[in-house]
Amino acid sequence: MGLEKRVDATKDQVVGKGKEVAGDISNDDKLKAEGKSEGFLGKAKEAVEDVKDKIKDGVDDLKDKTK
């Protein structure tokens, strides 16, 4: 995964967790839900990039085998 995309995904997870905790402490269900959504978005971004990396690795392996 590219560094920029990894940082973006991690940022979403950290900010989301912060909002989730803040919503929990302040009894703000909307903020808590927003935090959970943002954290999930970060995890989803990370998963997509992991799949892209695995596909690229598989293609590279296949190229090496056909040389």
C-alpha cells in the first residue's frame, strides 16, 4: 500500500475512534455513530489497498515465472 493511502486510512481510524470515545463520554449518540462510521471507512480503505497489493504481488510472481 502506498504510504499516503496508508496514512489516510490510519487517520480515518484514529479520528473515528476519537469521535467514538468523545461521543461515548458526552452521551452524544450521533457523534459516537459518526466515529464508528469513520473508523469503519478507514478499515475499508486499508482492506482495499491490501487486496490491490496482493493482486500486484500475484501479477509480479506470474511475470517472474513466465520469464
